Amino acid sequence: MHYYEVLRRPLISEKSTMLISDNKYGFEVAKKTTKSQIKEAVEKSFDVGVIKVNVMNIHGKKHRRGSRITMSSSWRKAVVTLKSGDKIEIFEGV
């Protein structure tokens, strides 16, 4: 899998912006990726050093619209810890 396909989008939420002070960044990633693929994709995309990758699966939730019940899709989240002194510029000013 090409490293442009691994990272789907950066996660910009209240919790993920608080983690930036600890040098941790959140991304939505493809479902079939491994930690080593995520590490390689972040290092090549942003030219930073990665120390640690934590991955979790987020299950879809049920939504009720009238008598109809639907499910949101499941997705995969990765929290990447960078070496001290490195930072990713797309998260600046958020």
C-alpha cells in the first residue's frame, strides 16, 4: 500500500489538539494498515521521526431517524508520538 493511501485525514478535535502539547498527533488511517506502515507513511509525508504508534478501531454507532435505524461506518484511528523537537505543520494554528 502506498503511503498516500495509508493516512486518510488528520484528526482535529478537542482531545487531539490537547495531545499536541505532548508531541502526539492523531490521524484517521485505512482499515488494513499496520503500525509499521503508519510509521513509514508519517515519516515520509511530513519528514519527522516517529517514536511510537498507537492504533485503535472505532466502531460505528447506531442512529435512529424516525422508524429507520442506520449505522455510521467504522474507522481506524492512529495516535503517533514524534521525537522531541519535531512537529507537523498542518496542525499549527488549530
